[in-house]
Amino acid sequence: MDSRRRLASLVGLAGILAATAVATAQEPARIAFETYQLPNGLTVILAPDRTTQVVAVDVWYDVGSRNEARGRTGFAHLFEHMMFQGSANVKKAEHFQLIERAGGNMNGSTNEDRTNYYEALPSNRLNLGLWLEADRMRSLAITDSNFANQREAVKEERRLRVDNQPYAGALFEGVYALADSTGCFPYAHSIIGSMDDLNAAKTPDVKAFFDLYYAPNNATLTVVGDFDTPATKALIQQYFGDIPRAPEAPPVECRSAFGTGAIRKVWPDPKASLPGVVLAYRVPEYRSNDMPVIELLATILGQGESSRINRTVVREKKLAQGAFVFANLFGPRRGPGNILALAISNTGVSPDSLEAGMAAEFARLVQEGVTEAELTKAKNAYRTQLITQQQQALNKAEALQGASMFLGDPEAVNTNWKRFLAVTVADVKRVAALYLRPENSLVLLITPGGTP
Amino acid sequence: MSSMFRGAAAALLVLTGAAPLSSQDYPKTPPAPGPLTPAPFPPFRESVLPNGLRLLVVESHKQPVVSISLSFPAGASVDPPGKEGLASMAAGLLTKGAGRRTADQISDAIEGAGGSLSAGAGADFLAINSTVLTSSLPLAFELLGDVAVRPTFPGSEIELLRTQSLSGLQVALTQPETIADRAFRRAIYGAHPYSRSEVPASVKAITREDLVRFHRTRLRPGGALLVVAGDVTLAEARRLALRAFQGWTGVSAAVTPFPTLPARPRTELLLVHRPGSVQSNIVVGNLTYPATDPRTYAATVANQVLGGGAASRLFMTLREEKSWTYGAYSGFVRRKGMGNFSATTEVRTEVTDSALRELMRQLERIGSEAVPAVELDAAKGSITGSYPLSIESADQVANAVANARLYGLPADYVQTYRVRIGAVTAEQVQAVARATIRPRAAAIIVVGDGAKIYDRIKDIAPVSIVDPEGKPLTPEDLAPKAVRVDLDLAALAVRRDSFVVRFNGAEAGWMRGVLEKTPDGWRYIEDTRLGAFVVQTTTLELDATGAMKAVKQTGKVQGQDAAIDVSYAGGRAKGTASAPDPQTGQIKRITLDTAVAAGTLDDNSVQALVPAFRWAPGAKWTFNVLSAGQGEIKPWTLAVTGTEQVTVGTGQVEAYKAELSGPSAPLVLWVSTAKPHLLLKIAIAGQPLEFTRVP
């Protein structure tokens, strides 16, 4: 057994008593990659790994709800639907059938900052994944009937996901009350958008949106896994090389960082059978130095059985049947974000009591800070998650994309974790005092049933 | 040219620096696959510990992660009758106190190291799982040893878990998918434990003795399987296991072998009547074979063709072609004793019969016609293609290996999976489909609105009808039996109603009503204000007998205009309405022109006519109600359930307590026992919203 393992087992034994042994230097493995740009502006990131038999193709378009103007919300998300409706050489719905026949899986998603489309495939089908992404980048079928169909599908999705799921409305829409709608509209409206805006949209509007944002100079293509680099570069050139670039997209205006002042609202929820509470605080953009601290703070407060909220609010006081705390639930963003807590009442507990219980835990953390043991736990959880996720090609691709867009350099995927491990107890206390203030908060009291 | 040659030719073209590819080379059809990359399963080594525990180690050192799975032959199928849910509860409690550690100390320890530790029970097995970074492996084993060998089952944790289970059950039991699945298992598994599921009574009946006995008799090293996958060697895993499970002895109690069940002679349909359901949940299926049956490969391919995903026959017809559903799938479920096959879909009520007939047609077809070569190859390609994606991470590997061993699959099942799937023939697919799918001797479950679908499905197969609790119903029970309420018209008089609305004890609005006499009858005007959400005025015109003549409503709900304008004449209700859908909250705008039986009330008229009902202990009325806002006529039932004192202002008044079921949210009403029978209080069942009369 090597000396590191021996040390590990000694530390492991000691850990039984100390309960929070600092794990030995188990670092995430380095992701080796290269990046280049095609003449048409398409950014490419390639991270080969010949030890697997899987390949992931992941395209990020730099467009999300942040790019929507007043009266035009919901376009980015609507687009995500349109992208599966066929292109010049792919019939309607053929995309997911082709991937399924290949044994792969695929999906796409929209958030405030970006829209992603990805496939994970056995490596002998890499060409299929690349070709499907190229075909829809170059030639999406936008017709009146397609658009009308997808608008209906978006409404249906809204009904199923937001309107039909208890507590989802508060998370998908209510939390935006934190943002400043006048100074920073891009980050102050929901991703799914307003049905009125979508109903008012016309096919030419939709086509113009596509032409501007769904272009190679507005996209990053990442390929991770089992592939030969020269052959893959040639394929990428063949499929994407002649797609013309589009004009530069207009910049996103976000003048004031946050709204200010405490906000408190009642949020009726026809689907909820028990009251709930959302408690949210404004936090800065993802690349801020305070963000790693905030993420660790969220873990300590509300992730896992041993988290503070679970211990006191759920187990001890039995105010909630469940609760969690998350920073930026929909993912990192270049604009202002939030840290939010959602708790669902136990039967007979009023939303006010639940809110008081949650607020007390937040206040206690501001007052007392966190312990070394708690901070070590959060760092260990972060590191374990990073390492376990990196077992899968698709997760690595997403990590490279995120580092590129939100931290300015894909190489950050290999260094960003150090910022987390460097956080101190003093940092947590400072950041908690700065952001977890009542005057920086939103409280949504989720009430079951709509009208009598 | 075969795909292999094409792939090689393309590679050659690149390597030899042939002419640069131009846009003319952009393919207009999906490019062909390259040669399949071999996907070797990582090697694994087995060992048996002196105490009988089987150890299986799969080494992979790509990442410093280890995933552990410890399984026992102790699933829901060994729950004693009347105590269904025992295995699941025991699993949930293992990590809530063990050895000298409390639940909090266990979670502090594992989460402190950034790892996970949890346990759960399925139909056949109970498994404890943990994933940690390599450096915490000794800790994971230490905790695993504690929770498996010496759990303490503290009383407070038992009650906490019981409460959580009961809450979860309460919600689950209202879901049509759950109702359908349970009914299906009861229909195919007869008296065998696989047919049973936990219910509130069984969860309440489980005692600490039951849990302790379950652990003592069924969680023992003999019969158990420990799989360790990831950054570890056999020698190390063995050493850690020997230490962690020191002193642990014994063999898990045997599981009763699956008995021979009588074969189903013909197809039978069970209709579970869920009044007002807007969708039908359909399940069709049969018993198949024990888990060790070698036909599993052919069955997997058959299933992929029939209903294994978005490219399958069920999906393509029921969803893509006919737009009857968002999803239609099928599956072969593996069970130690006897597996099952089922095809499921959820469709709009109106197309229930069409969808069911098409489903049956597809089930017939897969057994009667050989699958064409192209379709067969596509299905096999889908399964073999997904194989490397299913073994990317340590916990995926641990689960795959554990599954194969526990179900008694061939020793080389995981390693040879791709090859065996590739070798399946169309004949084998047809044979296994004929033997296991059997649409002419299947169990069909339909959960939906019997009133709307019974007549259209009764010729598909012999039908029996039950309510969601399992009580038998007759076809006559499906049609609502509503009668015109016999009103005491002399009790109607001009009056004023005034209610304060409280949400969770805090004042949130008011509701006021006025009953006026008119030349040909009565008029009731109701004003409601609920914070900023509801601002509404409703005017009902009634004739001298209290029957509906017209209803008008104006106002806003959650900032959106909601309006109703409906008149009743000649046995019909006609007009327009826009109101929030009680399911979604979205404003629905409808035009109404529908026949209404005599005695049909408006959903606002109950309140107007309260004094005219002949209130008495045990009184019960069922009447038809037109909810103009939803355009729906439904029977409502108002039933007096008791008498109690109600606070009105500063005094107490004796009141009949009555339940009104039928509206989207059931209501509880309190009406004074003394005449005039005034409505004193309204509460919405299960919610902190109350309307109380202001004297």
C-alpha cells in the first residue's frame, strides 16, 4: 500500500472521532483540452479521453432570457422547443429518434444566460451528434405552423411544470421579484416568459431572433470523450465551417445590481396542499469572489441531513416536512443572482411560524458564523461532487462550457475548485453579514389553493 | 459499402490530406456509424468471507471514487400481511441510529467526509449504498458495518419516519398512476405478496418489535452480497470488510418460493372509477417468468421495438401519429420469483377507447408478425449503443453488477450483454412476445371517469368496476343520481349576509350578500374581496321556486378579468364565462349552451338558498350543479355530519356541520340549527381559509 493510502486509512480512523477529517489531497483530475475558433466565429473546445467509450457533444448558444426585451419574453425558451422541430435535412421529431436509435441520450435547456443542447453517445456515433447540431444551427425550420405548434407546447409545458406542480410557481416566477425590473429587466423576468408576449409574437419576430442568436459566432461547441482529435477537427470543419456568421448581438443592459429593500408577498398556489415559504436574498454575479463562499454557505445551511435547516427546522422543531437552500437554482449567471430557501410546512404549521423558524436559522448563522467542521464538510461535499461528476463525459463538457462562459476561460475548470478550498470561516461570516440581511430579502408565503 | 469501410475511407481522406472539404461535402442525410468501439467491462474479482458474505470487487482507478452496495434478500415481498411497508421502513431507519451513534452523528460523519450513505427496499431486496472519495473508504466501511449489523431503531426516529411515510402515502394514493399500478399488481399476482402495497393502516401497524425482528432474521451475512466498485483492490476491500463486519454471523431467512399461479384464461378489464378525471391511465399486462429465464435478452429487444422509447411502436402511433398522449411505454419488470410485462399510457378521457384498442392491436402484432430486419436492427443498435453510457460511473457499475448477481443472471451477464443482444433473432422476439404478452389473456386496468368511458370500453373485454378504494360498483353507480332539492320556500326571506375572511387567522378580506325579493322571484347579490386577488360581484336571479334564471359575475381574479353571463331558459343554460381553471389557475374563456336538468343549481346558489334547505341531523342532498365558470355540470352532495358550537361575534351559536363535496375544493359549512337557518361559517377542507359571519 502506498504511503498516501496508509495515511488515508490512519486519517480515516481518526475521522471517526473527529467526524470531519480533512480528507487527504484528493484533487479532481485535470481535464486536458484544447480550444480554437473557426473563421465564422464558432468556438470549439475539445477534451479527448481515450479511456472511455462515450462521447458527449454539447453546444451552448449565448442566448437566454437575459436577451429578451419587454414585450418579448419567453423567446429564448420557445426556441429551445423549436430546435427539436426539424431542420433542412432532419424531419420533425427525427432528432430524438436518431439519437435514441444510436443508444444515446439528449436534451436541451434554457436559463437566463444560455441555451444548451447536448447528446451523449457511444463514440462510434460522434459524427451523428455533430451533424445534428450543425444541421439545426444552419437551417432551422421556422414556419407559421411549427411556431404555432411549439407555442402550444410551451403553454402545455407551463401548465404541466409550473402550474400543475406545487411550489414551482414560486420558484419559476415569484423569486424574480428580488430583481430590479427597471434597471435590470434582463434578470427580472421569468425564463418561461409571459403567455401574452408569446401570443403576440409573430413568425418574422421569431425568425429574426433565431438569425441573430443562433449563429456560429454566438456559440461554443464542446466535445468530450473517446474521439480522435484530427479526425474530429476535420468533421467539425466539414459540418460547421461554412455556416455564415451573424451580426454581433446587442449587449445586455443591467445597470443597477439589485432592487433594494425587503419584499414580502403572499403567493397563492392552487396545486399546493400545504403552505410553503420561500426565503431569498440577492447575491452578486457568478464570477464575484464572494460566490464560492455563498455556495458553501448554502450547503451548510440547507443541503444534506446534517444541514442546519434540516436539523432544526425539519427534525427538531418539526415545522417543515422538507427544506433546502440553494444558490442560483437555475445555474450561474453573468448578472445578479440569489440564494434561496424553500420549505414546505408540516400539517398544522402556519406559513408565519415556518418563516420565523427559517429566518431564525439564517439570523443565527449571521450572528455566530459557521464552525471549522461545518466548513470542512461543505468543502468535502463540493470536492466529492466535482470528482464523481467528472466520471461522465457529458458532465465534463458542461463544466468546460460553464467555465468558459461564466469564468472567462475553460481552463478555470481545472482551477476554480481551489477558490472553494481557500474559503475561511471569517469569509463566511463576512459574506453572511453582507448578504443575508432582511433588507436584502424576499419572502414568499405560499398559500394552498387559489380562490375559494 | 459497409459502414466500416465508409468510416475507414473517411479517416483515410483526412490522414492523407486530401482536397479540403467544401460545403458541397456537407451530408444531406445523417452520417453512418463508425465501427463499434469495444466496451470492455472492468474486470471483477469475487471472494466469500468466512461469515458467508459474498464480496465482489470491480476495479477502476480513473477517479478517486468508490461506490459500495450491500444487498439482502429482504424486500417488500417478505412484509407480513397487514404490515406492508415494513422492509421499506426498516431500510429507512438503518441510518437513523446504529452502534453508539445517533442519526445526527451518522449524518455528521458521512456528510462531513463529503460522502453519501442511504438504504432502501424494493420488491425483492434491501440495499445499503454509499459513495465516497477513496480517502474516506475506511470511514464508509465503518459506518456501513454499524448500520447493517447494529441499528438501534430509536422510537422517536420510528415515529418521525412513520409520519413522513403517511404524508407521502396520502398524496400518492390520490395519483391515478399509483392507483393504476397497484390495481395491476393485484390483478396479476393474486395471493402472492408481490400484489400487496403499503397503506396507511399497514404503516401504522408496524411496531419496533417488527423492525428489530426483521433486522435480526433477514439482515445477516449469509445470503447477502457486498459489491465495491471504483478506486479499490480486492485485497483492500476484503480487509476493510473483515474488520467492519467482525462478529456478524448467520444466514438471512429464506424467502418463500413463488407458487404456481393459475393462468389467466381470458382478458379482463378493471375500471377504477375516478369521477371528473380529465385523463385515463391505462395499464395492460401479464406475468412473465422468473428472473433467471434465458429469454431475458429476446424480451429486452422485443420491448425496445414495442414500447422502449421515442422510436418505439407505441410511442410512434399513440403519440406521434394520433396525438392521443404524451407518452406510451412498455416494460419487462424483473422479479426474483415471477416478473411481469406491462404497457402503460395516460390519455385524454375522450380518446380512452381508441387508445386502448390501438394498444391492444400493437400487443397482438408483436407476437403474431416477425419484426422486420430494419426495425430489429435499430432496436438492437439502440440497446447496444447505450451500453457504454450505462457503465460510466462507479455507482452505475456497482448497481449493474449487484443486479446481475442478486437476480441470479448468468455469471458473465454484464460482460457479454452486448454480444447476446446482438445475437437475438426475429423468431426469438416473436416467441417471447407470444409467450409473455398474450393480449387475449391479459389484465387491463383503466383508471378514469367511468361515467364518460364505460359505455365505450365495455365491449373490449369483460368489465368489472371499482372505486379508488376498491369497493365494487355497478354501471348504474357511474351515473350521478341527482334530484331536485325539496326547498322550504317559506323559509326564504329578505336578508343580509356579511362574512369576514381570514387566512391563517389573519383578516384577509370580506364577503357580503343580499337576498332581495323581485317581481318574479328572488335576487342574490354577493360581493367578495380577498386581498388584491379576488374582487368579484355575483348576481343570481331566481324564480319563485328558487330555480335558476340567470347568473352574472364581474370582477378580477389575480389581476385578470373574470366574468360570467349565463341565462337559464327552456331547460338550457346559455351564455359566456371566463374564470380561473381550478387546476391551473389560468383564465379559461368559454361559451356555454348546454342542457340542464330541472333542479340544477348554480355553484353560487347554495349560499343564497341555505335557509331553505330542510336542515336536520343526518340530512343529505345530492343535486346537479352547473359551474358556469368551468362549463361543467357535476353532482354535488351536501351532508350534515354533526352538530357543534360556533363562535359568532362574541357569542356561541349551535350549528349543523355539513360537508359539501363536488366543488373543486370540498367545503365545510356551519348552519344555525335554530331558524332562520343562517350560514355561520365556511371552511375550505384542509386549508387555513375561513369565512365567518359578522353579526
